[in-house]
Amino acid sequence: MSKIIIDKKISDFANYLANLSAPIAQKYFRVPNGEIAKNDQSPVTQADKEIEAVLRAEIEKNFPEHGIIGEEFGLRNPESDYQWILDPIDGTSSFIIRRPTFGTLIALAYKGNMQIGIMNQPITNERWIGIAEEGAWLNGKAISTRNCGEISNAVISTTSQFYFDENDLRKFQKLAGSAKYQSFGGVIYGGDCYAYTLLASGFIDIIIEPSLKIYDYAALLPIIKMAGGFVGDWHGNEVKFKSDGKIIACGNEALYRKVITMLQNAT
């Protein structure tokens, strides 16, 4: 069996990690935050580094046999069946410009299957949590995706057109051109992890991205799935843990299949 039932000890600990992260993000929000560029030129702040360091220390102390995949400090115990996946500030650019659409992402996988995911937004005091086989909640209230069945009725979101290569951009533009609100500005851009939690909560129907890392999406998988949504890649496969980073999240699997058909037929 590759699934486990998340016991209260684990879910309480995941929430505890989210509680630890919040005051650090709050401390650096809308004040000097030590922004620098990493080797790949993506931004990182002191909040990113402090949060991940604190969370890693707690995991190592409480579950020393578990593995960790972190955006800032890499791998620990990569051979472990249990893997915590951490993105201390997802949406660092939003954090830097003082826009509260970033979040802290905390996930736990067991043998390559996501078991628990948390997106914590410390400025608006919102916490989304998804637990495999149990459900998805926002601040303790159950959530569900919107039952949108057609691309023409779908609200679509992506981070930026600049992340798409030329071929993928053509496919994205065909999809976006068929979706809702095109004459009023069309696609909802930006939002990072916050966009995915809005999808899980029933306000966005399709999110398409060409180049995510595991720490960008891992925590969002159980939240979306347990809210009734579906997350797959551009090849028609459900994303359960690792992926090539080409991600499509939809409010339901039927809508996802229509998106895949359109992308595959796009020229």
C-alpha cells in the first residue's frame, strides 16, 4: 500500500509548522526583507531562508527518519518513504512587492503519494489544508471546486505568458481564447499558490503552468483533489508527486480532459 491514513499527530504537526512560519513572514512583510538574487536569478528573501530553516529543524527533531525537499536548502534523507516538501514563501515576487498573494507551502508524501498539504497565508490569516481520504478545508470549513463543465465557461489563470516557450504559448493562447471573460481582459495572471487555493475554493476553473518545481505544487495536490478537483500534466496523466513541471489544475477531471484535447489539437 502506498497510502496511509494521516493520524492526528501528523496533521497537528503540519499545522504546528504552519503556525511557526506565520510570524516570520509577518515580520518581514512590507519592511526590508533582505532580497537577493539566487544563482538562477530568481529572488529569495530573509523570510524564505528563516522559515525553511525553522521548519527543517522541527522536522529533523520530531521525525529524524523523514526526508525533506526544500526550495532553499535542498534534500535530506532522499531515500525515506516519508518526504516533507517545503516552499517557505511561494510567490516571492509578490511578497517582495508587498502583495498578500504569497503563501507558505507544507506537504507530506508517503512512497510518492501526497498525503497532506497546507497553504498558509499569514497576512490574511487563511489556511487551506487537504488530507488524503479525508477532505479539504479553509480555516476549518469544507471547500469544493466549482462544477464547470465547459472551457467556454471557465475562469482561467496562469502566472505569466513569459514562462511559456513559443510552441506552448500558442497552445496556451488557443485555450485562453476559448475561456471566459476574454473581452474583459481574459486570463487572471499571477497569484502563485493563492490561485490554486481559489480553484479549490470554487472561484477559478483552470490553471495552466509550463515550468513548476515539486515544492511549487506538492502541497496543493491534496487540497485540490480533496476539494473535487484534478491536477494533471500536459500529457494526460494525473500528477501524484513528481512531474516534469508542466501542470494543469482543473475544477474536475472532465474539464481537464477537455483542456488536454484542446492542447493536443492546437497548432
